[in-house]
Amino acid sequence: MITFDGVTKRYPDGTVAVDSLNLDIPDGKIMVLVGPSGCGKTTTLRMINRLVEPSAGRVLLDGRDVADANPSRLRRGIGYVIQQTGLFPHRTVEDNIATVPMLTGRKKADARARARELMELVGLDPPTMARRYPHQLSGGQQQRVGVARALAADPPVLLMDEPFSAVDPIVRAALQDELIGLQARLHKTVVLVTHDVEEAIKVGDLVAVFRPGGRLAQVDSPERLLGAPADDYVRDFVGFDRGIRRLSFFRAVSLDLATDSVLPAATTLADAITVGKRAGEPWLLVVGGDRKPLGWAAVADLESGPPDATLAGADLAPVGHTFRPEADSLRAALDATLLSRTERAVGVDDGGQVLGTTSYERLRDAIRAAEEAADRAADPVGGGR
Amino acid sequence: MLRIRLAGDADMQWSWIPQNWSIIWPYTLDNLLLGLVPPLIGLVIALPVGIACVARRWLYPPVLSLSSAIYALPSLALFVVLIAYTGLGNLTVIIPLTLFSLCVLIPNVVDGLRSVSEPVRQAATAMGFTQVRRLVQVELPLAVPVVIAGLRVAVVSSISLASLGQLIGVSSLGYFFIDGLQRDFPTEIYVGLALTILLAVLCDVILVVSRALLTPWARGRRIGPSPRLAWPVAGR
């Protein structure tokens, strides 16, 4: 647990970077500090490992004031990753990663073995990469080395300052996913600074939104931040389509999929028309013998064909987008539905077999139910804020 | 005057070299020593001075002014002044050459240390390096290419300036210039000249090779002599 207790940082010229900050960062969670430039988020981060000393207040690490610790010893127990990586140009990848173990007195061979373990952990191939120098790596690889170096001494706390801001969007997304994956295994207390609210919402268990002048605007889960921004500043900062983005946090498994409009290819046109009319569905999903989707049949078109022919011979519209209710969010289901010509998306299981189909009405009901459940969970007493 | 006389009798007499090997060799060695010792003493002084200048920013401008002023002094004048204190020995040559070396080496040590980027410095601190350890394990190794660039200039200029020492009787390849001129014997001058150049090139090659060995990480990487000069082209 990291606690900021009334922490203020005022520079000699009078600028206040951080203003009476009170913040608890729970163990084993990713806390993202987000805000525009100059809001004090980086200063806040650097006060944890004493790269910056507070002017007032205390920073506690597991109940102990960091100001009482020996700075070098304190820092060896706190991983630190920065945007520009700060890798040592004169050391190979393995020796960069082995830095802190070597500082703490481990033998060179021992530290290098540990470095190779970490390389594998962050997805770098030790035989080909261990002996390279940082300038021989791509931006994404350098950042991976930076993360491995920070983790080398297995510190309980990891500080990350704009760790993914210098790489291109595709690599950034991959690194964010890897961080989430790593965290699921390592359970570090991570404090990550970013100006990118999308990143904050994607990787954070908790997000602290800072406003200019070094004050906290809101600390909440990403889903709450989107669903219940504390004020206009947070609302503007989080962005205009937060309603849609919030859906990322609701699982599509809650969606009630239509199954009566899913028909095997062997069904006759006459039967299909009857089913379609009874269900009130203008589109029927045709599936093969393996329950994999073949395409959509329009009920209106079926009436012109011979009644005893089967759906196998009918003209089918493309399946369009599919999603997996078990793994995907309501946002993915909505997106797949919007993108489909039939205004319906196909829910499939891991094997690609059809589970059912969506419609706008079904999505609307699922979204409403999920939002109500989330609001109840966040506000159990039922009182207004 | 010199040019006219040489033109009349400019032939190189190759046989002179093996016949006089016994004097060529010691003068060459002495010259080499005078070329190497001042830059090395200079380096030993420039390292702490440069480190201090980086740690205390206000120190650097006066140090730089002083060293530029020293660099402007004619070496012969310094020899003459020093004779009164150190006599006609090696020291009278070594002291001025050391001062000249310092003028090149101090700025290079400072630039070398400053070439270490802020993120690298910050990352080192954040990982728990103490100041001394950071200096020894991170900053100085990273300054090596720029420091060696300065060392190359200092060594080459010391080797060439050492011949002036002969004017006050300090043994060096300058002997062959003076003796050749007095005896109107150009072969000696050619030999002295060729050996001076040879020494300079040899030392330079050794320094270049040692830089490559000391900084395998810098291969294929652009290293500027200083941050000011490193990126002359805008918009890389």
C-alpha cells in the first residue's frame, strides 16, 4: 500500500506541482495517474521513489515514511520504467536487465541468468537478443527491456512514467496487453502515469484523474469514471463517447441472444417462412451441419422460391461480424451489430459454432440491465451522490 | 632562404638512415615520450576538473576561459619563462604541453559527461545507483568516446610540439630539423619530418583501436564530439 498523506510539492519559484494530495494505492493493483501535462502526475510518481522530495506531507510505503529510508536502498526495491527507456547504451540487453541484481550484490552469472528469465517473461528471445546493445533494438523491444530491467530484482512496486507513449499505436496496444497479462501473473503494485485516457481506462484497475494545479479530480474504477464522472472537468477529459466506451466493461454474456431464428440449411423454404413470421424476424441465420454460420436469408425473398426447396439453395447475405459472448464485451457485440448489413451480429462459441443472434432491441435491454447493475454495485445504499 | 637552398640539394640520401640509426632511435623515443606523457598527465588532471565542472555548473565558464587563454600562449615563450624555474630539463617541455593538453581535454571530459542523456542519468538514480557509482559505472564509460577524441588531438599536437623542445636542448626529433638546417643537409630534415608524422599516425591509430575495443557498444552508432556539435543538421 502506498499512501499520499497531504502531500504538496512547491518549487522555489512558487509553482505548485502537487497540491495537498491524499491518495491510497492498494497492493497488487494498477493505479493509473492521468491528466493533462503540468498536472503533477509525474511529480507525484517521482515522490514515491524520492526522485522528488515533497515540500509538505508524507509518502508512506507499507506504512513507513519513504523520507526515512536510504534513497538508494529504497529505489532498489522499486521498479522504474520511463518513456525514453533510459537504457544504458554501453550495456548489453542482459546486463541492462541485470543492473539492479548486480547492485544488490548478486554474482554476475546469477544476475545474467535472472536477466534471461525476465527476457522470456517480456517476450524477448534470449539467444538472439541477450548480447545486443539497446540501439540495435526497435522502440518496442527497448521498452520491453525497460520493463524487464525494472522487474529484475522482483520489487513489489513498479513505477511507470508514460511507458508506452514513444512507440507507434500498434506496438503500444501490444505492450499494454502484455502489461495486463504480466500483472495477472505478478500482482505488483503498479503506478502508471499517462496523458492518454484510453490507456488509463484500458490498463487501470483504478484511475486517478488530475486537474491542472496538481489537484485530484476523481479516483475511481475505469468503469465508474465513464459511467459517473465526478464533474464537468472529468466528463470533458474522459471524452465524448464515454457511454459507448463504458460498454467495454460489461460482458456480452449477459446478452439474451435469439435462437429461434437460427435454422439448419436443410429446412424447407415453406418452414423457414413460417418460422420467420412467427418470430417476427425479417432475417434468418442459416447454419451448416456443424452449426457454423453460412449466411443470412431474407424472409421476404424466400416467398418467391419453390416452397419445397431448402435453405441450402437460397441466396444468402454474408454472415457479417461475429463475437464471442464469453470473452467479448457488450461494446464488441454492439460494434459487430452496427457493422452488419442485417443489423444483427452472430454470437459464436470458441469453436465458432452459433450460439444465437443479436438485435438492437436485445442490445438495448442488455445495456440497460448492465448499467443498472453497475450503478447498484457502486452505490449499494441506494442514496444519490 | 631555406626553400632555395633545399631546392639546390634536395636529394634524399637513404644510406644516411642505417648509418645513423643509433641516434635516430633515441631521439624518436624521446619524442614519443614527450608526446605521450603530457596528454596522460593532462587526462589525470582533466578528469576530476571536468567532473567538478559538470557537478558545479558555475565552475565551467571560468575554467574554460582560463584554458583558452593558456592555449593562446606561444609554446616557445612558455619554455623560456619556465627555464628560470625548471631549467633545461624535460619538465620545461612537459609542463607547457600538459597545459595545452588540458585545454583540449577538459572541454572534452565535460562534453563527454554531458553527452549522457538525462533519461539515462535519471534511470540510473532511480535504480539505486549512488552518485559515485553512477559516475564510475555509467557516466564515465559513456564519456569514453568523446574523451578519446580529445586525447587524439592532445597526443598528436604534443608529438608535433615536442620537437620545439630541441630549441632549449630537450631531446626530440626537433634535433634533426635544427641539425639538418645548420649543416644544410635536407635528408635529416626529411627523416625528422617523416618520423614525426609516423609517430603521430601510429599513436592516433592506437587510440582509435583502443576506443573501438573500449566501446563495443558505440559501433554503428553516431557519437558526436559534443552535444553542441553532434547534430549540426536540423530535422534528422
